Amino acid sequence: MQTDNTIIASTDQKDKPQRPSTDECCGGGSCCPCVWDEYREALKTWRDKNAQSPTQK
């Protein structure tokens, strides 16, 4: 998986969603929504909110 380091580098780390700990996921794949689904959505929202255009740098 490739991450966009440009976006990550330009964001406020204190508000970044925390990855679920290993004991938060059952690993069964039947939870809806899974804690990983919620994390990915929160991370996408955080990245979109904190993304800077090239003119804002």
C-alpha cells in the first residue's frame, strides 16, 4: 500500500485518527461496520480536511 506522504506531512498530527488496536478487531470480517472501515473513513475525512493546495504551502 502506498501512502501520500505529501498530505500526511502537511497535516496536524494531534487530530489524526488513531489506528484501531489489535484487540479492537475480531478478525472475523462479519462486523458492519468494522472498526477498520470506520478508521479508514475517519482518516480519509481527516486527510481531505487537512489537505493543502500547492498555492497554500
